[in-house]
Amino acid sequence: MGIGVKISCPCFGSFILQVGPRMAPPKYCLFPFLCTECKDASCLDIHAQSQACEHCGSKSVVPYGSPPAIGEAGLHVVFACWQSDTFSAEQLTLTDGTYWCPTCRQHTARFEDAGIRWD
Ligand SMILES: [Zn+2]
Ligand SMILES: [Zn+2]
């Protein structure tokens, strides 16, 4: 079951991002990644053999729970994927802190639980 996470930034307002696992295939969990090449964001499967940026194709992508994407860590967890073979639980946790906004290119984006559950 996946969930909807709301991402908001003063520059674009807000939209809903679909994250988390789906029913099939069983090992599948979407999580936002930041590309360190083009500084854009993609929602990618953490269990895939490798992750690549949806915008420039670079494999230099890090989960949003990693330092380049985090501005200020928050106290409350908004969403987390279970750790995978490749990434730690910390890298796969979104808090209510501030994160990199790929649109205005500052750490001014925030995540919140949109209260939407996907089958
Ligand atoms: Zn890229
Ligand atoms: Zn922005």
C-alpha cells in the first residue's frame, strides 16, 4: 500500500507525490531521489537494481533523506520506506523539516502526510 505525501514550496504551491510500495511486484517502494548532476527530483523504486534520474539519466541520485537534499531535519517522520540492501533507514525517511526544491533550487520544500492511501 502506498501513500500520498504532499510536497509544498512557496515557489510552486503544493502537489501530491505517490510514494511507498504497491501490491505488485512485491518488492517495490517508491521514494523521492535527488539527482546530484541536474539537481532535479525523481520518484524511484528503492529496490531496483540501480536508480537513474528521470530528467537527465544520471545514476548520481541520492534518496531525499541524504544530506544534499536535506536543509534542516525535522522532529517528526512524515514517511519512511523500510531500509533496503542499498540504502539505510535514515536515508529513506522524510521528516517535517526542509528539503531541496528542484524548482527554485533552495532548501525550502516541505513534506507532509496528505492522508491519502493507495491500493
Ligand atoms: Zn538528473
Ligand atoms: Zn521552490
